[in-house]
Amino acid sequence: MKPAPSRHRLAPAILASVLLHLAVAAWLWLAAPRASSVPSPAPVSAEPNSVELEFIDVPPAAPPLPKEPAASPAPAKRSAARPARRQQPAAPVAESPPPAKPAERQEDRPMAEPGGEDAPRKLVLVPSWPGGVPGAGAPTAEPESRGRTLRPGDPALEPESSAETSERLTARVQDWMDDGAAGARARGIGQHPYFEGVRESLDGALGSAEGGEARDLGIWNPMAGVMKSYTQAAEEYGKTGNPGGAPPPQHPLHSEKVAEIFRHEPAADRLRMQIQARETLEALNNRSPLLTVTLELRLDRSGELVDAKLTDPSGNPLFDAFVLKVVPGALTSLTPPPEEALRGRDVLRTQWMVEGWLYTPQALRESLASLATGTLTLPLGLLMDPSNAALRPRFEYRARLLKVY
């Protein structure tokens, strides 16, 4: 059995630990700031701050007539000397209004002057003064006129007389009646050989004149007519539940015959869908014109054109200019108008609608109809020669008589 360790063997370790702790404590004590070197904060006074309030009675504003207090008796002047000093602040109040008014006008005047183009203008209810704000003793300048003053007895305030009202309403009703009668007259006499000749002359001249093709009129989309008709049909269907257009034919359509033959056989669905798509495109192609313009013609008794003008443009300036350019030359060889159309007048006034129809090529319609089956079939001519004339849209002109006045 080993003997117990002696206490003398642990003494050096204990002594080293004590010396190490004393060295660390001495270093911390030397590094800490001295209490005498750090200034102590000033003691916070706990006493409350005293505030003195002085209440002064302000005299009321000066009365409307400040000269009335001056008429006081002489004996009471000494006894009222003290109150007179207290009322001295009222003197500037009475004199302050005159300079205050020009100051307001001087501030408002730059706002009334036009600034930059993009700077907003402030609404000013006080009229500006030319030549600056008049000073004290200066002659008052007249304010700048910015409108019209209505005074009693002004003709503009007088109500419309019963005779004037009756004349105005009579003229308006007469115009309505004339327009209605002109439309009815056109439907009745429109089949006269004279008007048929005018229509054929307009159609032939517009269709054969140079510069009347679709591309000459700025129309590059061959599907423009079909797209416009589709938009009109969609709008009509949204309003009435019926796409409108031409009435259904009396005989069954090709798609209806196919459906009657094959019934509900799935193998014939693709064929039926393609036929229906072709019929839909054909109906949209002939639904409505792409451009329309209203033309008013005046011809004398000999058949010479007196005046031609547009009363309702089409929205296409090229189309409108082309119609006005061709019409005078198209009506040079007309016969004299019939007497039943003139009705004793020297000038025959008629109103026509010139329509521009854009027809999509048959090959392009067939290609679009093939999309109903899930495939796109492009014509070989379009792939080999995109400038083929057979693939260009056809633009056709039609003139229609609207009114005979």
C-alpha cells in the first residue's frame, strides 16, 4: 500500500494559483479609470420649474366708425387718459386693412399670370390688375376684362319667342319628313332605268379605274373583310342572341345533308366539321362590306353633274379620295333625268352609298377550313409563288341608291 501524498507537495501549486489571481486583480485595478479623473454628473435638480403667466386684456376690435370716440367732452379727458393708453394697440388694427388687401392681390397676381406649359394654374377668384398693384394714393386702374357681363335687358337673356320656336321646330320636322320621303321615293323609283344606268356607271368606273385595288387603298390583310364580319356577328349575338346576317336558305346546307346521311357516326365528324367551317367562312365573306361611304350627287336637267360631295366618310382617306376622283368622270355620259324624279325642279339631288367589298381567296378559305379538323392545309401555289394573283383578295365596288330628294 502506497503512502499518502505529503501536503508539502501541493503547496507550490496553491501558491502559484494565488499569485496568478493577485496579478489579474492588480491588472484590472490599474486598467480601470480613477474615480477622481471621471467628472461626476451634475446632480439633477428635483425642484419644479416656475413659469410666470401674464394675462393682458386685449381691447375689442375697433368699431366700424372709429371717429365717434373722439367726440368726448374735454373735462373727462384727464380721467380717461389711462384707458386711452390701453386702447393704443387698436390704432394699428384700424390702419392694417388697407395694406392687407394689396398684399393679398400681390400674392395672387403671379398665380394668375400664365406660367410654363406644364405648370398647373391655380384658380384665382380675384381679378388681376394691369400694371401692378395700385399703391396708396395712386389712381385705381380698371380690372382686366375676362368675360362678358350680362345685364338686364341683354338680348341673350330674352327667351325665344313662340314664333322663333315654331319656325325652328317646323324646319327640323320638315327635314325629317324630307329624309323619310326621299328614302321612300328611292325605294319606289329606284328601279327606274335612269337610276340603274347611274348605278352601273358608278360600279364600272370604280371597278376599272387605276388605284382601286385593295393594296392601293392600304388594305394588306386578305382576311380583313372576314374579320370585320365576324366581329359584327359576335356583337350582334351578344346583344340579341342571334348572329344576324343573311336569312337561312330555304334548301338544306351541305353540312346538313352530310349530318342527315351519316347521323352520329364518329368517322364522319371531321368531314362534317370541315364542311361547316367552309360554310361559315363563305357566309362571313358575303356578310357586309369592308368600307362604306355616303355620296351626295346633284345633276341638272341635262344630266350634267353639278356637285358631288361626301356626307358620311368611310374612315379610310384613300378610299374616300378615290371615290371622289372617279365619280365625276363616271357620270359624263348620262341621259337627262326623268321628270318624275325632278318633280318640276331644276336640279336632281340624290344620295348614294358606295360599298367596298373585300373577298378572301377561295384557296385561303379552304386552308382555314382545314383547321376545323386539327390540320392546316396550305395551297401549293402559296408555298411556291406567294405573289400569285389567284391568291390575292378581290376588291369589288357596289353603288346603292339611298334617297331621291
